Amino acid sequence: MEAITLAAVKRALESAENKANEIGSPSSIAIMDSGRELLGFVRMDGALLASAEISQAKAYTSRSMNAPTSALGEYVQPGAPLFGLESAHFKAGRALITFGGGVPVTINGEVVGAVGVAGGSPDQDEQIALAAAVVLEGA
């Protein structure tokens, strides 16, 4: 399995911060490895306090499900196949997030981690997360 390097994490965080500044969305940015452990994190000046936990939960969810968090919303509605997913990890002390801002990192067809961003709208968060993921996937 490929691994995300510290050098790539640093470049990815910088890319994500640049994107957040470009779109005017001070954010928290979290990068996790394949085992859902935190590799890198930054909370930008002006980012909401809650964004720290939410960004990490988005990365955790994206890696857990091997999917962008934005793709999960329709599946967790009442009557849908994953209804209740958001509370599935409460015993483990980890939240699952089912709105945009978490994206998996794939190298050579294998999910090796994820990026989670919180601080703006779900669409803004996903744009910022993708800016980091592109760097990690090309590293």
C-alpha cells in the first residue's frame, strides 16, 4: 500500500490554505492516513472553533466509506439504505459526517487516506479538500 508522506502533507495543507484564502473561507483542514489517523492539521486564522472537530470527522468518514462525504447525503435520509449512519460510531467516540467537505485520497487505484475541511459551505469545503487531495495524489 502506498503511504502519504509528511512532505506531501505539508504541500497539500499549503495548497488547501491557498484555495481557502482564494475563495474567502477560513477553514480547518485535516489529512488522515489509510488507518484514519491524523497526519496533518491546520486551523486557519478566523476559522470557527467547531471546524477543528468537523474537519477531522469529515476526513474520518471519507476514509471509512472510501467516498466523498458529499456523496453520502442521499443515502442517509429516512427510508434510505444508510439511514442512521451519522450515529453509527458514537460508541467509538467518532462522528460520521454526511455532507460535503471530506474526500478520499487515491493513489494507484487504492484509497490511502482522506482530507476533511470545515469552515465554509459544504461546496467550499469540498473545493478546498480537493485542492489538497490533488497534491497528495500527485505526490
